[in-house]
Amino acid sequence: DPQGRFSIDPQFGIIRSKKQLDHETQSVVVLTVQSQLGNSPVYSSTQVNISVIDINDNPPVFLTKSDKVTISHTQPPGTAVYIAHAEDKDSGLNGAIKYSIASKQPNTFSIDPSLGVVNLTRTVFADKQQEYTLHIAAEDCGSPPLTSSLTLDSLAAKIVILDINDNSPSFTSSPLSYVMEDVEVGFLVHRIIAKDPDEGRNGQVTYHILSGNENKAFVLDKITGLLSTARLLDREIQERYSLAVMALDDGSPALSATQVLTVIVLDVNDETPIFLKQLYETAVHENQDPGEFVIKVEAVDRDAGLNSLLRYEILPGAGYEKFKMNSDSGELVTTASLDRETQEVFSIKGNCEISMSACKMGSEDGSTAQLYLAVLDENDHNPLFAKTQYQISVREDLEEGSAILDLFASDKDDGLNGEVTYSLVDDTFGAFAIDSVTGSIVTTKALDRETKSQYTFRAVASDCSTHLPRSTTVSVVVHIDDVNDNDPVFLQNPIRAFVPAETPVNDTIATVRVEDVDLGSNGAVVFGLMIAETVFQIDANTGDIILQEPLTSKDFSMQLLVTASDRGLSPRTATAMVIIFTEEQEEEISFSRSLYEASVPENSAAGGH
């Protein structure tokens, strides 16, 4: 007992407490007591165990007088949010502690009476109440019980409901916006608005363009959500932008929402119409009735709506009055029948202008295109010969295959309709033929004027149209000119003349008859004697044989060789024998040859020599 808390009666051995004992300081005291009999040197000792019995003299004491905790508002009911801890130095029931919530609160929290664990009894939301102040009491189980309380004041001991980022931003602005294509750079197009019900940074939203702005046409203020143009717009290049916009809060982790903002660029009348072709080429048949469709031209204006309405017209020029253009559709029709032979090609300028109903006031902007129109031929013309009749004279001694006449016929039509072929339609007795391409008439056999002196036949010029060809006929007269190709022919050979002896001088005793089928001088005959004779003489023109001297006897006889020559440039001559004798003398008549041979051309005309 170094503290001197006990005393002992030396005579009677009674142990008494000298100081107040404290169970909480020392619950068991072990004393060693010695005893001595008189002055004997022998001692005896014993151990005295003193148990200090507890009384309820200590109230429960909290280890901290104030506290502050924060919890997430996503915690479910039953979640332990705080542990209250108090100590009671007493023991047994005197030191056993019961916990309770002394403050009034709307059944938000409960406490385990034995463990002091504070639990949520319902879900809490920071946007409804962010702080709760709890008064927690601790009471021992002694009799009577002692109590202590802990107040979590508003400065240091609060249960704060922390907001967590459990809400994504939500767009409240329209996903559709319109802007004119001629706005300046920096023009405000749209304001993007997104709401986030979270608190603090969890509810702070920034805006970002994710896609659809590849050409950097727009710029977005990430704080205000203001969308502006970053460059000049052109509806004709891009009419619609689909911008994927993200609204991102500042929580951790951050939550986001996306919206596709459609920006439609509205048209202004800033484009000039353009023909799809600068040169149109087409063809139309001639002789068609007015109103014949020719072609439809087309132009485009990249503007939209009324700004793209077009009107078409033909610009004044040669021949344009024969055509009419529909100002709305661009269809071109004829106003008159076309004649290819008069005008084969039309070159027309067309103009396409913006319709005045769609133009800015006073606008006449337009473009032009060229139309090359070929008039297709119809077979509406006959081939025409240069003359209505052809007459020609040819020598009868032309060789077979000789060209005697070149015919030519022209046809104003085109192509096969204007391509001419030639033919003969009458019988030429095999004497002539015509080249179907060149129109050249040639002989096909030797000619003989004496057989046929004139040929009359018709030549035809026909076009080569595959549908209803047209033709023209012309008369051809061929005169066969004579050449000296025939010998004079005596009608009788030999000639017997009986002359009485008393025939007077200058009498004609015989007449020689000759025929030459040639014409003119070629057929005119001159008579003569091959051997000069004094008794007889022949008239060169008539062929009369005239007695020049009296006959000397009654038995007179003579043979004369008579010649007959034509008057051609190259005279041809024939001879005949004239036998003269008196009446008393007879002469035997005989042929001059025993065998005659001749060649006769086939197809020789009847009556030929």
C-alpha cells in the first residue's frame, strides 16, 4: 500500500481505509500483512485481497465533443454514416452504455443503442437538404443511470449530404436552326442550352462540337453555348450541317449528353444560271409541219426555290424566226416548215435567265448556249438533167466500148436521197449501155449507119433513197454519121451488050448501074474505063457506054473493064466486065470465078450487101 490508503490495528488486525477508494483507479488491492509474537524474531505473513466494488459514479463520456461527417446522397437506406463512441469508467451495468438520438429529426437517421452506429433510414438528397445536426445521448445502465450527450453543432459537427455527379446534362434548346447564306463571319446562329440538376461543379456545363464541323464553318463558345459562323457560308456548296454537340458537366467522373443540331443554310439569290451544255447539237427533218419538236435544253441554277426558277429565250439571229422556245420548259419547236435545200444548218443562240418573279429587282443575270441544228434531208427533189433532150452525132466506125455522151443529173437532196444512178429504159438494139455511176453512154457493138442511122432512147436518173426513190427521164437521140466503109456494087456483072453492026455513033449501047449505100460523096459514084478505049466511052456520072466509032464488022466483040469509084476522101472502087458483041455472034457467058468466099457479121440487117 504505497499510497497509504489503508491502516491496520496492530493489536486486533483490523484493516481500515484511510482514503476514498476508486474502483476505476484500482479495482483489486493485494495487501501483505505480517504478524510477530512479542519480540520474537519469528514472523508470519498472509495476503489479503481487497476488491473495490464499483458504484455508478462515472457518467458516460464521449471521446469527442463535436464531429463532422460528409456522406454521398446516393447511399441507400441502412448505410452506416457515423459511429458515436462514449466511455464509462464504471464496470458492469454501471459501465454499460446505451446510445440514443436526442434531437428531433424527420426519421432520417437511426442509432444502434449498443454500438452507437448511426444509419440512414431513407435516401437523402443534397438538393433538398444539405446538412443535418444530430444530438446523440449516451446513458449507462447503472441505478440510477448517469447520462452524457454530444451535440454536433453547426460549425464542427454536421452531417453534410454531398452531391455526386449522378445527373447528365439535358438539352433544352431546339435541335434545329436556320441561317441565311450571306451572313458575315461571326454572325450568331444559335444558342445551345443544356441543364444539369447537380450542384456545384457537377452541374456546371460546357459545350463542345464533336463532329459535323470539318470545314470549320462554325465556332461554339463552350461556356455560353453561343454558336457563330467562323467563315462565309455557301448554300450551294453545303445546304445542311449536322453538328454533333456535346454538353459536358464538370463532375468527376464527368457526365455528358449529345444532341445533333441541324443548321439549315437558307438560300439567297447569288447564283447565275448555267446551261448543262455550252453547245447543243441536234437534227430535224425538213418539210415537217410547224410545231415540230426540235430539242429541250436545260439549265440549272444552284439557288433554291423561287431563286432557281428559269426562263428560256432565243436570241435574235439569222433564221431564229423559224423557231420558238417555251420560256418555262426550254423546249424548242419550229414555227415554219424547214427546207434543207434552202438552209441546211441553223446556228441558234439561246439565253437562259432567272425568272423575274424570282430575281432580285432589276436582275438580268443569265447565260447563253449555242444550238447547232442540222436539217435532215427528205427526198423531195427529183434528179435534174442539164438538158431536156440530148442529141449527138457519132461516126459509125467507132470502136466497141467508145464513150459517146456523158450525162449528168444533179439532185438537191442529201445523202442517198441526192446520190444519182443512171439507166436506160428503151431498147437500143444492143448498141449502147450507160455507166450507172458516171452516166457515161458507151457503144456495146460496132455501129453501121447503113443498117441503122439513128437511135432514140430514154435515159433515167434515179436517186438512191431507200424509201420512195425519185427519178427523171430524158430523151437521147444518137445520129450515126456515115464513113466510107462500103464499096460501090454493080447491079449486074458481067454486063452483056448486043450491038447491031449498023449502030450509029454516039448511041448508048449499055448503061452500067452501081449502088453505094454510103452517104454523100462516100456514096456518089464516078465511072471510068480501066483501059482507055477509042471505040467506046463511058459517061462518068451516068454510067452510059457510048459508041464513039462505027463498028467495023458484023462479028465484032469486045470486053471492057468498067470502074466505079465513090467520091470519098479515101475512095473505094469496084470493077465490072462489059461484054459487047454483034447479033450474029454469040458469046459463052461464064462466072469470073469458080468459087466465091465472103464473111458476114452476125446480126447483119436484112438487105445488107
